[in-house]
Amino acid sequence: MESEWISQLRRRIGPHPAVPLGIGDDAALVQIGAASGCVVTVDMLTEGVDFLLAAADPRAVGRKALAVNLSDLAAMAAQPVAGVVALALPRKGGMALAEALYDGLLPLADRYDLAIAGGDTNTWEGPLVISVTLLGKVGPGGPLLRGGARPGDRIVVTGAFGGSILGRHFDFEPRVREALLLAERYRLHAGIDVSDGLSIDLARLASESRCGAVLWPHAVPIADDARRLAAQLGDGSTALDHALADGEDFELILAVEPHEAERMLAEQPLTAPLTAIGEFVPERGLWQVDAAGRKSPLAPQGYEHEMT
Amino acid sequence: MESEWISQLRRRIGPHPAVPLGIGDDAALVQIGAASGCVVTVDMLTEGVDFLLAAADPRAVGRKALAVNLSDLAAMAAQPVAGVVALALPRKGGMALAEALYDGLLPLADRYDLAIAGGDTNTWEGPLVISVTLLGKVGPGGPLLRGGARPGDRIVVTGAFGGSILGRHFDFEPRVREALLLAERYRLHAGIDVSDGLSIDLARLASESRCGAVLWPHAVPIADDARRLAAQLGDGSTALDHALADGEDFELILAVEPHEAERMLAEQPLTAPLTAIGEFVPERGLWQVDAAGRKSPLAPQGYEHEMT
């Protein structure tokens, strides 16, 4: 029963200093503690698109629902503060499913000192839907936007790309700490996280910045998963194709002024590698240069929700 | 296509002073403008439970998705500031449906000067899900909680109850302005909005306040819809039964000290009537007294999501 579930969740989640009033009232009260305002992001995951419950551990689904949102805060260089969770659960087995989702979600919340401030738990005849909204705060430097890249800036990425479907799309670590550290130590002009695909998300960053981007394909860090997936599929797609198009890598793409980028790459301040994979240019659009320096258009590839 | 939809929405929604950064980045930036923190609430509506698309105008569904959340802010005596909207749309016809949902939602947002700061638009093979998260702010008096009722306080309600299924559950006006006005002019001890049913929500308020509530059934303001519904159904249920159990009235239940309640009721500062329908008592539980003053237990009735 719904009320039992809420009581149980309330006991389980307990108090948090950022949330003077949490689960159990009509709304929650969150202390953001930043004069610069409150960063807010929402991401909804749906059965059959973002996961298959028949194949996935529901704890991994709960973890992912939070992690994709944390990745959005990372892309803003924002510190997570609190979140709310809305669920549409199948009626049969909904209680056990909700528990398993929270089993996956809560340890990740703890890891980032994120308070779960409230939520809305529904049951229905449909498949599982989980929607997480996060609130965060940014430092005095303000949020890291998509629109700040300037021609000449280097394209710097964290980690490696491609083949996340082999498992990384569930167990990736959102780049929250990395983003906060980089934003503190270096001047970053712009940033985005790779959810839909390296090439499509890079194109979005460039477009928001009203400039273009030239990718150096030979420099793109390719995940082992991308190689494995290309080999498994045997459909002529290369590991690089997967790195550019697969998405759900949840790595960061950053725009960094060339000297600053040089310093970052030399210092390598993260456990994850930082790699320059191209540069922003005045001419709009997405481009690639081959080893011989020949420039050609590159079609942005990645996931887009079909709508008709 | 998703990106076209986002561009279109971005043009349509435009800038708002409370949202320095809105739709189009990884997250939005919201200026809450209240040192006391940020009130946050989320409510998800699902096809088949909260509405039937076959029978309902999707604009009414979009309006309701926002209105139920505004009602939660009203129940906290909080001023709406900004919101984010997450959608799971059926693939076929998703674009037209999304437009219609926003056609219903945006005028209501404007009416309360609420900024739509961002969202997440998904398509899938399932039915429509719409989840709205709102941020609000409270005045120096702080939020109106469920837990503040004291034995002796009067139970005061706005408006009338029952039969909302005949249409009011779509076109009700959330009691945002009423709550702000009452919180400013009177000392309110506690408050809740009636979403699941007058009796069940009253029982929740009493339970959070660690006291009981005695209802005066003869004093309950009964909506014309409740009478119409009782007559239509002809199943022996009375209009009062509907007033106590139907839910989705989205009226306020308030706990107010007796003298203050007297003043409120005499002044009737709202367009909607204010009515005293009982009092809070030390003994836990929900009770009713008949016209002869005999007290008996009253079973809380209303909607609860079934979970097994």
C-alpha cells in the first residue's frame, strides 16, 4: 500500500542537513546555500528505451536514473544538493520493484552527499517509468554552459567512448567530482555531458556556442567496449564509429582555451584521462580532419527520440 | 524530431527573470530569491489513472499536471517560482500531443508567473506520462506544514467537496493565492491540500500532527457535483460520502486556533467560502460527531495507489 511504502521510505532515508523538511509533507524544503541560484535538471527513464527490466537488475536501473541526472549537474560544474524521485510502477510487484530501485539509487546519492528530499510514487497498468529531478548549486564562477566555446578553443574530453551498451551505461560514474575539480583549477569556457553520442553532443555544444567544431578522429579515446562491440557485431562498423555515435558514455566534452588545455593535459589532474580531440572553429557545423590534414563534414550521430 | 521540438519549445517559452538560464542546456539555473530555502514538489500523472486520453482533451491533461503541483505549493503556503516538465510520449502523434499538453500548461504557468525552466521529452511504446517538478519560495513565516495542528484547533476548509470526477478534477483552480493571502493575514498552524479525499487527507494531517480530528459531517460543504454524482450513480452513496472520499478537490484543509478561526470565518477574505468542519483533539484517529453530539470513529476514505 502506498502509505506503508512512504512510511518505509521515510524511515530509510532519514534526515539530511540540506533538507529541513523531507519526505511526508506536500513538498520538501531544500537549503541550496548558494546566492547564485539553484541549478535544476530532470531526466526520465522509461522501460524499453533506457533499460529492459527483463534483462536488467532493477537496482542498476535505479542507480542509472540518478546517475544520468548527476551527469547533467556535472556538465554544469554544479554540486548536487537534493533530489526528488517520481515513479510509475506496475501494480503487480510494484513494492518490491520500488525497493530495488531505491537499493540502487540511495548508495549513489550517499556517495555524492545528495539528499533525497521527496517524491511521488504511483502505480498503473503500464511499464516502469522513473523520473528524477535534481537541485544543485554552483560556485562563484557560475555554471558551465554549452554556449561559451570560442573558435580556437580545444575540445577536451574525459575518459573513453563507445560500446556503453555492453554495461557501462548502467555502472558509469558520473563526472561530478571531475567537473568540480576542473572548474576550480582551470578556466573552462563550455561543457556538456555525452548522453546521446559524442558527435551529436559535440555538435550541440558547438551550435549553442554559435561556432563549429573540427574533430581529430585519430585522437578520439576509444573504449575497449567499443572495440568489443564492433568485433561482436561484425557489421562493418568500426570501434571509432561506436565511439562517435553510441552515446551513454556520460563523459564530459569541454571547451578550453589552447594554453589552458595544454596545461590541463600536461597535469592530467584526474584518474580518468583528459584528451584533446579537436578544436572549435568559426565556421558553423561539425567537421573532421584526416591524418593528412584534409577537412570534411562529419554527420552528427547519436540517439534522438523519434517524434511524429 | 526531438531537437526540433526542443527548439520550438524554447522559442515559445522565452526568457523569465527568475530563470537566468532556461531550456537548452544540461540543466537550468533558477533564482529562488528566498534565503529560507527552496520548496520543491513533484507529481506524476499517468494515463488510465489520472486521466483517459480517449475521453480527455490533452490540453486539460497538461493543465492538470501543473495544477496538482501548484496545489502542493499552495498547501505549503509557497509562492511558485519555476518548474520542469518530464514527458514520456507515445511515439506516434507524440509531437502534436506534446504541443497540446503545453497549450494547456503554459497559460496556467503564466497566470501564476511560474517560469518553465526546462524539461525532458521522451518517446516510447507506452502510454502518456507527465511529471512536473516545481520550485517555490516561502515568506519569512516559513512553510505551512502538515505537522503543526494542535488539539483545540479548528479544521477550516476552502471551497466545497465531492464529485470532482464530473470535471472539476481538470479545471479546478489551485488555491495558491488563497494560501498566500491566508498565511499572510492569519496564524495558520498546519495545512494540506485535498488530493486523495477529504477524510484521508484530514487523517494524514492529524497523524503528522500527532493528534486526532473530529469531523462535523453536517458542516462539510458539499459541492453540487457531489449531489449530481450521487443522484447519477443511484448506488446508495450520499453526496456527503462523495464529499468525504472522492478526492481531487484540491481545496485546502487548515488547522487554525479557535479565535483566529472565528476571525477568518467572520471576515471571509476569499472568493471561495471558508468553513469550519470540525476540530483537532488529543486522542489520535479520525472521528465524527452526529447532530446529537454522539462521537464515533470515521474510516478515512480516498484514493491510494495499490501496491503489491
